[in-house]
Amino acid sequence: MSNIGLILIGIGIVGFAFFIFREIILWYWKINRIEELLEKIEKNTRKGEIGEEKSKN
């Protein structure tokens, strides 16, 4: 195999390992769950703002 082939395989392995470790870290720190909760809070907050605007008019 040529050097280019080995480099590409190495980059592929490193990329794969990065995504595996990224998921483990996100799971451990519960980042995905926190993001979902923040989106729900934002959605509920925006609903409240719309209701307040209607009651003011």
C-alpha cells in the first residue's frame, strides 16, 4: 500500500474514533438531554409570549 493509502486509512480511523468518543462524552454529561429540555423551555416560553401579546391587545 502506498503512503497516501495509509494516511487515508489513519484519518478514517481517527475520524471514526472521534465520533465514538464524542457520543460517549455527550451521553456521560447528558448534553443531548439538556439540549432537548432547553428547546422545550424555549418553546413554552414563546407560547407564553404570544398569549401575553394577545391579552394586551
